[in-house]
Amino acid sequence: MSDKQKGLINAVQKVFPHAEHRFCVRHLYQNFHKVHKGEQLKNDLWSIARSTNDIAYQKNMDQIKSHSEAAYKWVEKQAPRTWIKAFFNPFPKCDILLNNMSEVFNSYILEARELPVVSALDNMHIKLTNRIVSKQRESDKWTGRLCPKIQKKLDKFVEWAANCMVQEAGKGVFQVKSFNSTYLVDLNMNSCDCKRWELSGIPCHHVLACARHERIEPESLVHPYYTVESYKKAYAYNIMPLRDKGHWEKMHGIDVYPPL
């Protein structure tokens, strides 16, 4: 995910030709706002970005069109798969719309970026070592199958599931009524018409209503990416400390001097 800088678009196509390249909606809105002002159009744009299926997408597109034909045409020119949830590839199990992670990392290494290259790497080395150690210690205290934030999100969806009416169709397929809408859920295919389960790997409240009907543990329907076991694997490898420079192997390369 990037901020739609032209140089990055070309670089990603060259270095990661098979990767899905998404654009941060906050940066997209900044370009949109230069021409199309107002809180209503801002809300319309974000509603389109948050659309998780074709029906929601079409409804939100019709809404922005009713408020501004020019804004509608601007949005229509943007490639949907780069910023609208309904068109994301479900494989990564990631439905975020902002590039906050890269922005946070950018500020995280702000001090290091101003240093000469060896000092910069040493600074990042210490920061990342501290992070890995703290994450290892933090995750050792966790109990249960899921990471705490995911468990909290799941508990909220379980509460919402109480408002759903479930009609079993057999062989793991259900019809779920939630307020004024109807959704088809297939537990065998890990799918729901709202598409939230496929996109994020966390079952939506429609799916959890079916799980309650079938007496299935909600935690068992969450993708393994979000388990404590997977989290610990991500932070399982230490960055080894560096020896004193006196121990460094002499490479006999050419001398590299600072710029004039």
C-alpha cells in the first residue's frame, strides 16, 4: 500500500509485478478534496472505499452521484481494486484502507535517517531488537488461542450476532436476516454475502449467528494468521548483537569516503 506517488507505482510494478498494489484512501481523499469540497462528499468517498460487496458499492456510488455528478465522474476514473474493499483480493486477509503502518515506521526511523549509513543501521538494529524482545515478552503472557485485539473484535461481533435471524438450508449453508437485509452464509466455503469474512479472515456477525446455531466455537472460525501461535512465530527470531568493531573481518575493499 502506498500514497499513489508515480515513482512508487512504477517501482512496485517492476520489483513486485505480481503483488496487489493498493492506495491509501487518506492520500486519495487529499487529491479528491482539491476539487470536490464539503463534508458530505468526504463521507460519500469513504463510504465507497468501505463497501465490502457489489451491492454496497453500487448504492454508495449512486449516493455520491446524487450529490455531485463531477465527484462521481472523478471517483469512476479511479481503479476500484486499488482502494475499494469490494474489489480487494481476499488472499492476504487484510482489508485496511490506510498506510498507517508505513507512516509509523517512517517516523520510527526518523532519527536514524539523518545519520551516516553505518550509524543509521546501528540505530535501527537497536530499535528493532528492543521491539522483538518486548513483543516476545508480551505474547508470553497471553492466554487463549487468539491475539487480544482480535479476541476483543470477535466478542463485539458475537454481541451483534444476537440481532440476526438464522434459517438453515442444509450442508453448512444458511440464510441470515440482519435488520432489513438478507445474507447467504456458507460455512464450508468460509463465505458470507457481506464479504467481510473473506476479506479480513475474521467472521462477521452473520457468520457468528450461524456458528451459534450450529454450536461451533467462534474462535475456530478465525484465520490462523490471528492466533497467538502465529504472532509468536513472527517474533520468534532474534537479531543477534554486533561484536565490537575490533572483531569485524577485514574485507580489503576500496575506501568509501563521505560526499564532498
